[in-house]
Amino acid sequence: MVGTRKVTITLSVATVDRVRQLVEAGQTPSISGFVQHAVAVALDDVAGWGSALSEALAGTGGELSAQERAWADSVLDHGQQTGAA
């Protein structure tokens, strides 16, 4: 059996109310069970994106070189906006 640890999280009242409604409707076993499932899904999602990114990088030649990154930064204005829409 996997060990567990109790933690405290803060959620909006509206979010807790929505989860409670799911519990009352029998769609999830408990608030704790819902949060455990949501965290597991989020962790799988992060792992999946990491894997997809690695595969995409491998298929396109790998990480950007310093020269490629400098070019991209110059073209993209490195996140700076000039006020133009």
C-alpha cells in the first residue's frame, strides 16, 4: 500500500461547493478523493507534455543552439511589446 500524507490546500468557496455537489451526486467518493484524482491527472499531463516535447525536439534536431535562440529572441522581440496591437 502506498503511504499518504495529509496536506492543507486553499480553494475558492465556489470550487469547494462544486466538488461537494459532485460528492452529493455520487460522482466522486469524497472531496479528498476528487483532489487526489485531479492531482494524479495533472501529474500525468505534465509528464506527457515533457515526453511530447522531448520527442518533438528529437525529431527536429534537438535543443536550440545559442545562435538559434539569439535569432528567435530578436525575431520575437524577447517578449517585449512595443505597444502595437
